[in-house]
Amino acid sequence: MQITFEEDALDAIAERAIARGTGARGLRAIMEELLQSIMYEIPSKKDEIGGVVITRAVVTDGALPTYLP
């Protein structure tokens, strides 16, 4: 299983951290918030999903990530 963050997604995560005025712990909280639903969904579909792609829309708009076979 591989998780990939598009460069725009990483920029959006950094922008969110800067807007919150947070350091490493704040960045960790942003990542946990972003990946929480994925962490719960993946184990039940581990045989169907080979990877996950996180886009800017996932970070900024709450869009669903792209699941790869």
C-alpha cells in the first residue's frame, strides 16, 4: 500500500499550517485530520486498494482521495 501526495496537496497542507500558526504538532494534527477517514476505510479494503493519491481538493475541499487498485 502506497500513499502519494501531489505537490499541490503538500502546498495546501503547508498553507493550512501557516494559517493556523502552528508548528510540527499542528502539522501532525492537520495530517491526522486529513487521513483519519482513510485510516479507517483502508483496512477493510486492503485487498482492493493498492494505493491512495491525495490531491489539493482532498485537503481544501474535503474531496475523496483517489484509490488505486
